[in-house]
Amino acid sequence: MDRSRRYEASLVAMLFFTWGTVFLGRMSALYLAPYFAPEFHLSHGQVGTVASALAITWAVSTFVFGALSDRVGRKPVLVPAIFAFSVLSWASGLVHSFLQLLLVRALMGAAGGPAWSTMTALIEESSPSDRRGRNIGFVVSAAALVGLAAAPVLTTQVATRWGWRPAFIATAIPGLLMTVLLWKFIKAPAAGSGVHEKPSLSEYISILRYRNIWLSCLGAAGFMSWLFAVNVFAPLYITEVVHEPATTAGFLLGASGLGSFFLGFLLPSLSDRWGRKPLLLVMAAMSAIVPLAFLVPALYVYPLVLAFIVFIANSGQAIASVVLVLVPTESVPAQFRATSIGLATLAGEILGGTVTPILAGALAQRHGLAVTMWLATASSGLLFLITLLLRETRPAAMFAIEPVGSRVGE
């Protein structure tokens, strides 16, 4: 294995663990809501607002700092972001009111947003085209393994034994370690590589001419609406409507997240060979099964069966790899990689990560928590419809897929 291949493999492994720790910090508040919500006397709408506060600051920062990293490089943006995010994750366990929690989580979003666009762009520019989907899928799937599989089990177990404050504090330790490792390991791009050529403002605006960018933004909104409707409100639905303990909710969501990890690695890898669009259509259909399964009361009598269903159906992290990273970056010139990722993420976080939790919380107050699972199902349907309109960015030899071309009007 030559030096560049070794660096690629090492970088992918390190960013896998880094992204896992970031998502652990982000999602921990959702799984700990059954513990701190009664202490702060929070309504369902306020729980949704906590998630939305982080999402909207995340959305803005991932776009702004992603564009900045296209100019100054990935490392100067990524390393400080991971450090600040970890410190704020620690601070989440020190709050004493709803407003304090809201402020800390909003600041966490501002610190964590740059990690997404800079990390995925870094993988894109370090991977050959035939391994791009595999590498992106592997790193992004860490969110499922750590944030969606390990986090609900870890946080609820720690909170049950020692309280929700130590559970928050524990989520910060891995991020502080990864900050040091990233600072020592990440290399600047080679001279003459064409990366970070400092595009002008008009050139940044030019990416809006690409049809796939607009569709990726809408698809991201559908995906993130599904993601947050499920992960914000499924724990509350399981505990308050089905009357299962929080540890059962943690077990079921952990199984769902573990399935998302395996599919998050497998399906983007297959899209390297079969094309992005066919796999995204399959994933959108599969994701609708997860909230529908939580709505079936009889399945809770057989929790292992329910866990298996959500395990094999959760393709969320694979969707993120394709609609937020691969399609946008393959639709624009190379110098706009992080900007395109940030733009799709901005739309997804604002519409899906910010508006959806607030809307779902308000609907839950009026119509019950079951409506949030139906909202998640409808969001998967929206992603499916948007995918039908995408232009393929990696045509596959075994399928007759239309040639690449994603500018508006082509």
C-alpha cells in the first residue's frame, strides 16, 4: 500500500471516530429528554425547540464555515470546531434552566456545524472516485453507530444510574481526545492540487445554477424532517403513549441506529457501482418503515421483533451520505465541495431540523404524539419524490441512466 493510500485509510478511520463523537454530543439531548424535561417542566414543544435551536445554528455555521474552509483549508476550521463543540457538550450537563439549556445547545450547533461540511469535503478530496461513496458512507455511518446506536443506550443507562448531568458530561470526553489527534494528523493539501483557490463571491453564487443543488436542498429537508421527527419524538412516544420504560426506548432506538450504521456503510458503497439515484430511491422507501413500525402496538409485546424491523429498515445515514454529500459535490466544480455540502445542509437543517421539531411538537400537543410518526413517514415520501427528479451524478454501467448534467435548464 503506497503512502497516499495509507493516508487515505488512516484519515477515513480518524474522521469516522470524530464524526461519531460529534453526533453523540448532538443526539444526547434527545435521548435524555425523558430525564431533564420533568425537572425543567418542559412541554413537548419546548423539547422540540431545544433540538431546533441547535439545528438552526448548525445550519448556518456549516454553510458559512464550509465556504470558509474552501478558501483557507479544512484543518484551521475543523480542529477549533471540534474542541468548542466538546466543551459545550460538557456544559450541557451544568445548566439549571430551560433558557440556559437552549443557549448552550444553540452554541453547540454553531460549533458543530463546521465539522460536517469540512470533514466530508476533506474525504471527498482525499478519495478516488471509485472509493468516494464507500469512504463517505463509512465516515457518515459513525453517526449511526455512535449517535443513534450507542448514544441512546449509553446516555439512558448513565442517566438511570447517576443522573442526566453526568450523562451529558461523559459525551464530551471523546471529542476532546479527537481534537488533539486531528491537530497532529491532518495534512494540508499538496501545492498545485487546485484545492482552496479562493473563489470570488460571484463564483460562489454560481453553484445555484445547478439543478441538482436545488433538489438536494429539498431532499435534505425531507430527510432531516424524517430524522428529527423520529429521534426527537420516538423516545417520548414510546414512554408516554406506549408506556414503556426509557431504557426500552433506548434499546429500540439503539437497534435502529445500529442498522443505520451497517446500511450507512453498505448502500453508499453500492452507489459507487449502481449509481446514486437508484439507491436513494430504495433508501427513501425503506426509511418510511421505521416510524410506521413504532406505531404498531402489538409489536411492543415482542420487542426483539420490533428491534429487528427498525434495524433492517433504518437507512438514514446512507441517505445523508448521498443527498447531503455525494450528489451535491458531484454536481459542482471541485473548489465548491464544502460550500455545496453546506448549502444542502443549511436547507435541510432549517426546514427539517428546525421547523419540523417545532411543528411536530405543536401538533403533538394538540393531536397526540402519534402524529409525529406520521409526519416522519410523509417526510420519507417527500424525499422519494424529489429523488425521482434528480439527475444521476455517477451513471452505472449496468443500468441505462441518463448522462450527467445538473444545471438548471439542461
